[in-house]
Amino acid sequence: MAGGITQTEYWNGEVGTRWARNQAVLDAVFAPLTEALFARAGLRSGASVLDIGCGSGATTLEAARRVGAAGRVTGADISAPLLAVARGRGGEAPGGAPVTFLEADVEQADLGSFDAALSRFGVMFFPESPRAFGNIRRMLRPGGQLTFLCWRSLPENLWVQVPREAVIPLLPEVPPPPAPDTPGPFRFADAEALGALLRSAGFGTVACEPVDRDVVLGRGETDAEAAGAAAHVALNLGPSSHLVRQAEPDLRARAEAAVTEALRRHASGGTVALRAACWLVQAG
Ligand SMILES: C[S@@+](CC[C@H](N)C(=O)[O-])C[C@H]1O[C@@H](n2cnc3c(N)ncnc32)[C@H](O)[C@@H]1O
């Protein structure tokens, strides 16, 4: 549940629509992390690949390019608006593997068998993680590897923490931290617990490597313009956006001003870049 609604409702509602509208922005922000994901996944030519929580399909299409025409790639997600964007990009992988986008809950659906599975931030939202990772394990052929990115802790992720710290003092009350082991972006910050979870789901080997990258939240002709663009990303798309999602226009305007000012302090040469801290996980 996210704020009293199911994950399916969440990713098919306003959040999914907003992500869908901003697909290009998000793909640009995540680009350095995507590179790390594929470098680690080491997809071989001709492989069949499952992209878990594929969203608007950037990583699905990149997988298709990497495995080539002899491969096969399936992107699975529960969000109809994000899948609509993904399907609309179908022609973006010339010479690549055929791609299928499926509306499916990876926690329980049987989507066939695959040589590899991957995910860019799509595995932290299962209501029952042991069941979901067990299901993913079953869909992997012998020797198949699951490779995914998830966030480390909130304080390590300055791209989320800096806007959050600017907004919190404006709110009538500080939002409570999420209950442990519930769907959410920082759920797998504890690598030891994550490793134990993956092993209990049937994975024999698990490696969690820290990956830190500066992600570009905004660019502009001036630092002020870059900070404005970065504030838009932080307040509409990033994990701090829930703080002001239901806010009255006045509070929202004050939050935008405060976040822009905070991000302006991190702008240089027309770019706002802040550290993103992830686990790059591989399990087989
Ligand atoms: C943070 S977004 C990441 C999307 C995409 N991988 C990207 O990097 O742009 C998380 C995605 O996981 C999807 N998701 C959440 N629970 C899911 C489930 N049980 N099965 C499949 N997809 C799920 C959401 O709909 C959403 O698209």
C-alpha cells in the first residue's frame, strides 16, 4: 500500500501518468546508473531477458539492442500509462531483439523462462518480496542472473535528501518514516537484509556493490534556470515528490521556491548534479 492505495492503483494513477509524461527527463537523470546496470548485467548476444518493472521501457529497449536480433526481451510492469509510452517507443531498437511489453505483476505472474533478468529501480515495490524474488528465480534458466539497481539509504542520496530538507520545515508535520519492509524506494538500503532475502528466495550467490553517481537534475542557460529545472524534477518525479503531492497551491509554491533555492547552492556551470547512491545487485 502507498498512502492507503495499492501499488497497482499508485502506478496507474497520477504518479504513473506523471512519470509517463516525463519519460525523457527520467531517462536522462538515470543515464549514468543505467550504464552501470548494463555493464554489470553483461547480457550475451542471443539471450532472452526479462525487464522487471520496466516502466516506460528505456532499459527494455537497451537490453534489446545489447542481445541483438537473435535475442528476445520482455518488459513487464503493472502501470498501463508507463507501458503505453513503452509500446510507443517500439521502433527505437533497430537491429535489436524483438520486444514484448506485458501488463503483469511480477510478484506472481509466470512470464516464461529467461537467461537473464534485470531491473532499474523496479523491484522495491512488491507487497511480498520473498514471494516476488522466488517467482523471479523460478523464471530464470539454470545459470541465469538477476541484476538490478535499488537505492541505498535516503541520507546517502543527496538528490533526494537536499530537496527533502528544504520542504520538511514548511510542512505542518514531519511525515512518519515508512513502516519497515513495506514497498518504497529505500526499502533495500540494508544490503545484508537484502542478501538474506534473496538467498531465502532461492538465489545461491548474491553480490551487492555500491554505486555512486552524480545525476543531473537540471540544466539551464544560468545556474538559476538549472535550479528551477532541477526543482521541477525533485518535486514532481523524485522520491521527495510525495511530500507536496496533495499540497495546497500556496504551500506548493513555497516548496518550489525553497527547493529551487536549496538546489541553486548545488548549481555550477548551468548544471545541478547531486549524488545518487545505489546498490548494484547481482544474484544467481
Ligand atoms: C521507480 S519505477 C521504475 C521504472 C523503470 N524501471 C525506470 O527505471 O524508469 C518502478 C516501476 O515498478 C513497477 N512495478 C511496481 N510493482 C510492480 C509489480 N508487482 N510488477 C511489475 N512492475 C511493478 C511500477 O509500475 C513502476 O513502473
